[in-house]
Amino acid sequence: MSQQVSFSLHGRNPDVLTCIANLSNDEVFTPPEFANRMLDTLTEVWAANNDGANLWADSSVRFLDPCTKSGVFLREMTSRLTEGLKTEIPELQERVYHILTKQLFGIGITHLTGLLARRSVYCSKHANGPHSIAKGFSTDAGNIWFERLTHTWVEGRCTFCGASRKTLDRGKGFETHAYAFIHARDIKARIAKIFGDDMQFDVIIGNPPYQLDDGGYGTSAAPIYQLFVEKALDLVPRYAVFVTPSRWMAGGKGLDKYRERMLSDKRMRSIVDFPKLYEAFPGVKIRGGISYFLWDGEHNGPCTVQTIWDGKPTGAAVARHLDAYDVLVRRNEAVPILEKVRTKGEPTLHECVSSRKPFGLATNFRGKPTAVGLKRPVKLFENQRVGWIERNAIPVNPDWIDKWKVLMTAVQGTSAAIETKFLSRPIIADPGTACTETYLVAGHFDDKTEAVNYARYLRTRFVRFLVSLRKVTQHATRDVYAFVPALPLNQEWTDAKLYERYGLTQDEVGFIESQIAEHSDTASEEAVANDGDDE
């Protein structure tokens, strides 16, 4: 092998792995710089646990990327090991052969990514080809495996990943997206079948597919990244390092059990969070941002949490017990504020706000344009308009119709890099009104004054800050109100009064107001909410 071979590729301009387009927002290529950030975190923890030892100078460590796409993790680890093992294995060809055959393993998520990963690591799409730097493999795949698998369909859905048969049962000529790592009841048996018996990995690292593009349409599609993490932990590695969307921290479809598992796992060693849209993965729109974590099989204690904003930490990493709340409060600066609120022991708005479809009417329901001809007309707040409906046509909560109500849009978010409003402008709906699923009934009252005071309370920065701690997507369900205290409505609550009530310091007030923008106008009894893009 030529001594000029370089595995880092950092000196090449440009690095090909910074130039390739993403497969989709669900299968995102990891930028090399970000992959190295994750590897740096792993390096530091390894050294801390092993008396300062260099992970990359250990020829016995095995690594697995179970969801390799571009091969960037495997490539960067190859580079580090090639440098780190110089002393132990001086001859370059022997060193590279050992690294690629004994230490690094990957599972492609598609036929294409399998080829791409081999090209990144072996410098050839065929591990045993004439141009491969990995001399000694007997198969095309080498240690970067891919085979086309099929889903296991039961009643139109895959029993492993929940994929839709209608969308993904497409015949032999197409990718099935039946990812091998999560389509196995016994993951240890699957790994043994792919790579051989007694295959124990020290480090499992990767960037899994986020959700299946199977007709779920964006954020309503079920996530699958948690399945990769769970299978990885089932293999009991020494370390697991994964980058995923941050939605799991406080929400996400079907992620309640996963969130509970992760927050209660004392082996979670560190989390690095990137809340700002596009920051970690430029050009990729992942609402709620992304984060990576390091799970340490030998750790038993609090987890350090750090937020990265505009490329820099917002402060020192703070060690916290993740299960202090039912969600992960992402910003360290928010924790003491929340603790001051919770110390009061007050009930919260979670019990006051309705669930979806407060009157049993879907978002796409349309009433009549006027009340003409209706015997008992009810004014209906619909998506971006007002209609009319017969009173006896309202199937749920008819006793709320003649109450004063405060309505909030069920969806509030923007295409901006970061959200700063978190809740839409409240609508005060007088007696004789109802709404479709576009809105939640945030509260209902016998008295107009209480409704007005409640609407003004919801508009405060204080309330919207507490909402922001639980809101990671555009959906503003009743759960996002679970940290907001339910206060007496016999007075108008302002931010100044609320800051004083909870004893917030100037720094804490400054933090709230740096995160939450003011609503510029006052609540209106006649207002009709917009489509949720309030910024």
C-alpha cells in the first residue's frame, strides 16, 4: 500500500461527504464535522474511564454503525485508529487490514448506502475489489453488510417498524426500508448471523433513520429512530452514541415509553443538544432540533446536559438527574425557574385545557357561511374562518356552548430557525360558540372578566416560557400546559406580577425574555386565529 494513502480526507477540498445531498429529511447524512464532534465526546469519556488511555490506540476495541449511510462514522474512526495504532502496528498495510477486518463493522440501511459506505471506507464499492484498501476480504460487502429484507405484515402494518404495507410492499425492484437492525426479534442472533458468533461490540454509534416515508405525512408519521437505540442497548455495548431528533425529550408520536426509559436510565452520561433549526444539519428541517447522547454502561448517576447555540455552548454542561420531570427540560438555565414555580405546589392548566376535538368536530369540518335557516345557530370557529352550525349537530361538550371560552390554536409554529412565541394569540369566544379541532378550549367560564383575565395570562411571557419547556414541535396539545400554574382569575396577571410572585432574579427574568417574544397586540373578542404561523 502506498504510504501516501490518507484516511482522514480532511486535507482534500472539498470532502466528498460534505457535498452529497441527503436522501430525505428522514435519512439524513451526518456532516463529517458533526460526526467528529460525537467521536470527540466518546474519546473524552473513554479516557476518563480508563486512566487517560487513548481509545484510538487500542487494537482490541470493536465498533458498530448499525445504520450506516455515507459511512462517515466508519471513515473517521478508520482515520483515528490508523493514527493511534502506529506504535502497536507500525506497518501501514498490516495496520489498515487489522482495523478494517477486526475493529470496524457497519450495516447499510439500503443497497445504495451500503455501496456508498464501502466506497468511503474501503475506497471501493467492492471490499474485495482490486481498488480496495482492505486486502483480505473474501466478499464484496466486507464488514459493511447489506441484504434486502422484507417487512412482516400483519393487518397492513409491519410488526417490527409499523410501516404501511400499502406504501412499502412494492416488489423486488424497490427498496423495502426493512432495516435489518430493527427487524429482528433477537438482535444478538441477528448480529451473530451477519458477522459471526461471539461478536460483542464495545461502541455502537450512528445516525438512524428518523421515520419512514410511508404516507404518514411529515410530523404525523411515526418515528423509528428509537427502535435503533433500543436494539443497540439490547446488545449491551460499553458505549452507545447516537444522534437523533430531540422530539423524544418532551413529545413525539408513540415515544412515551422510550422517553421514560431514557430519562430513568442512569447510564446516560451526556447529552449535547442543538435546539436551533438547521444548525447541526444545515439545510435539513427537523422541528425541535437534534441532539446526541452518550450512554455509558459503567456509569450510574446524573447526566451532563449542554446546549449548543450558534456553534457555541450556552454555558457549562450541568449534571442533572433526567427523571426529575416527566419530560427533559432542555435548557439548564430553565431548571431553577421551574423549581421556583413547582415549589408553590399549585395545580396546573393541564387539567383546564381540553383534549383535541373539544366539540367533536374535525379540522376539515365546514359549517354554513351564515346562520340563515338554522333553528338554533351556533357560531363555529373553524380553520381560518367562521361558520355556523345547528346546535344539536354538536356531538361533544354541548354544555360549553353557552360558556365564555378562551380558544387556542392546536398548532403553533413557524418556519423560522427558532420559535419565540410558542402559543398563538388567544381568542375570547362568547356564549353561543363552538370550534373545530383547529382549536383547543383552553378554559371555559361563566364570567367574561375571568375569560379576559385568562386570555391575558396566556399571553404573558412567563406562561409561554413554561409552555416552551414541554413544546418541541408545532403541536400545542394540552400536555404543553402541564408546568403552567392555574392561578385565580379575579385579577389581571402581568409578567411583572408573575416574576415577583415566584421570586425570579434579574438573570432569570432576562433569560425568559431572551427566549420569549412579546405578543404585540391585545387579545380580541372578535379575533379569528391564523394558521399558526404567528411570527
